[in-house]
Amino acid sequence: MKEITKKIRKEARKLLKDGRADLVIGYEQGSDEEVATPCFITDVSQVDRLVFDEHCYHNLAKYLVGQEGYLTSRFVAQEKRPRVAIVATPATMRSIVGLIQEHQFARDKLIILGILDGTLVGIEPDVVVGQIEEDQEKSARIQAQVREIEEMTASERWAWWEEQFSRCIRCYACRQVCPFCYCEQCISDENQPQWIGKSSSPENNRTWNIIRALHLVGRCTDCGECDRVCPVDIPLSLLAVKMAGEVEEAFDYKAGADVDAKPALHSFRPDDPDDFIR
Amino acid sequence: MTQEGETVQTADTKEQEDGYEPKLVAFLCKWCSYAGADLAGGGRIKYPANVRIIRVPCSCRIDPKLVVKALERGADGVLVSGCHPGDCHYTEGNYYTRRRMLMLFKLLEFLGLDPKRVQMSWVSASEGPKWAQVVEEITEDIKSLGPIST
């Protein structure tokens, strides 16, 4: 980890000094040693704030897109947008792949300081700054939980999810943290028509969570950020993993695996599964 | 027009008479399935009055949120219907629908909704009898399931 920090600082210093980048998005130490927090370095003198350790799990791709994103902000003229370098974990890189697939920005707008862990990322980082271990224990745990739910009866599943969603306080943290929720106006903020009721009632919570999950089908790269930030611990990763599995099975498509592929629900094959249709 | 005092039999009045009648919302593409339903009506083919038809320009117009919203607002079941593959008026709209709806159905099933409540069919403009049969079957399916327990 120390090595990675060193390499990141070295690369960041070089990029800023050479003027190849105006901004480096990375991690710095947070309020204590157990916390890392995203940081934004624009000056060579600040480069030593950058760190990398096991607490650096935030998906930094979020800062690139959307209304206030560095690469897409509509408040900043195109020629005034900074040239961005980003410290990217494998999850961040997969999100970047998805965003490029969806034409949010071009590959050459971004310098990726990539950290790899042997999992598939559909993009070549500009610089590989380090290797980390894949967290297999976590993904195995989520997979097991998905299977557990699949084995319940329909009414048990319904009751289980109702209980989970009933806790939702509609803080929209899941939306705010997701790099793929980059719409300028979220459907949940629309009033006419109001697709999703704003108060935190069982129906509204269910509708919100279903629609949120649907909007991420075939796009979600399962970085787990929504799950992590949820203040009431709704297991959103289960929906993500389940739907990623379905997309892969039905359409042979894996989000974040190929930057040149067309997103799953933006394309079709004439021989797609249709045995569910009357 | 009806005479004063006379009532038209709809799913709502039928429910008052015979107990539970499911509400089925059907989103139909205007080029095929809607015309198919029209043909069924024109041909005087009988099918349950439980279905409420909503005409859309193409099955591809049916955003999954429409289906979710219909269920939230009290529909007991939703049917999505469009042209057969290769017959889409806009060449390929129904292929996108097919992918989208499969994913919607899988998600709803995972959340515990009975897969019989949301269904999809291909009904062409000439398939009036098929339309009647589809509605018949789905209404039976949903009747046996009862209302959504919320």
C-alpha cells in the first residue's frame, strides 16, 4: 500500500508539473486513520496529501459526470474544463468504462492512474500504479445471500423486501453516490407527472427502489457504493448482483468489461430469449 | 349512451355483483396488438372485461416504470403486448422491449411478485382470437392469485 501511495504521488507530481493534467482526483487521509476521503489536487505543492490504503473504496468516477462533474459540467465551458487525472480502483475503472460506453466523455479526456486486482476491467489504464488483492470474500457473501433469497417462496421474498424497503428514508444517498445516476433531472424529482411519491410510505419506497434498480440494469458495475452509503442498510448490492447475473445469462453481457460494446439495453439480438412471451 | 337507471357491465360493476374481479392493465402497441384487440371486438369475440387497455405508439414506448406504476396504483396484473419480432412498424422497437421487459420481470420476480402478474405477448393485427385467448388466460391466472397483498 505504501508503494502505491508513493507511485501515485510521483505520477501526480509529474502530470501536474508537465501540465498534462490540471486536476488529480485521488484519496487523502480522513478524520482519522481508519478513514480515507476523496481529494482534489490542483497544485504540485499539495501532491503529498494523496494516499492509498484499504480504506480507499470510494468510487471516484462519480466526480467526472453529471451536472457538476468535472468532465461534463454544464456550468463550465468545454474549453475551460480541467484535464483530469484520476486514481482508479478496479471498480472505478469499470464505472469509467460504462460512462465512456454511454458517451459521457471520450477516453482521451481522462488520465487513469489504475490500481488492478486481477479482475476484468475493460480499459487500459494510462499508468498502472499498483496491484491489490481482490475481495473475494465479500462477493462470495453477496452471491450466497442472493441465492438464499432466490430459494424463498414468492410471498416470503415479498415480505423480506418490504421490510427492507420500509426502512428507506428517501435520503437518495444511493443516487447521489452512483456514477451512473448522472441525469440532470432525476425522475424522482419530477412533479408533473410525479412518478415516484416523495413521502416515505411503503408504496413510494418500493416504487423508488424498483425504478432505481431498473435504471441500473446492464449498467451497474457493482462497485457497492449504494450499499455502503445507505444509512439504513438496505442491501442494494443484492439487487445489483442479481440483475448483473440476469443480464449476463440472458444477453451474454457484462457491464464494465468492454469499452467498445453497446450497453445491454441499448442493443438487441434477433435471437434474444423470448420463451417468457406468450 | 345508456338509459337512465340502466347500468353498463364493467369490471367494476361486475365486482360489486360477483365479488373479486382482477384489474388487468394492458399496454398495447397501436400498430399490432391494439388493432388485434380491435379486431376481436369487431369480430364480436368475447373476452373478459377485466382488461383496461392503454394504447401506446410502440411497445418500445412502454417504460418499465409504467408497469411498476400501474401495479402501485392498484392493478392486479399488467400485460405488455406488441408486434411479433420482425413486424415492428419502427423496424426494431419490439426487440428493445423484449430485453427491457425480461429484465423487469426478473427483477419483480426477485422482489417477490408472482411472475404471472406481469406478462408479455406478441399479438398481431390479425390475431383477434389470440388476443381474446391471452386476456382470458391472464385474467384466470390473476383471479387465482387474488389481489396483491400490500
